[in-house]
Amino acid sequence: FDGSGNWTEVDGKRNTIPTGFAPDKIVAYVKKSFPQTSIIKIEKNKYSYEVELSNGLDIDFDGKGNFVKIDD
């Protein structure tokens, strides 16, 4: 958490994390594009989000939750 009490990173240590706090657009994108996976880590930066999936993929989203790219 940051100094204001806002979350900055949630890491399930390779386990599925709850997604009720995550932007709806990100959760919907993951469910639609990767239905057999789950989010195991999400990090909120100043202008973006980084999401790690249970299949090992890392996905970048902009600050509004729009897909940007899949990291190698």
C-alpha cells in the first residue's frame, strides 16, 4: 500500500488472487482472452497496470485498464 492506503501491488505467490478491487476492464479482458487462467499478481503504477497470469504471461494495461501488450 502507498502512504494514502491505496493498493499498489497484490501478489498471490503463484496462487490466484481475488479481483474485486482490480479494474473491471482488466478482469474482463483476462476472462475473455485467457479463460483457463487466473490472475496471480497485479501491480498498479502511476500510469499503468502490470498483470501476471497463472500461465506465466505478463500483460500490460494503461491507466484506464485498456490492453497495451503482452511482455515476453
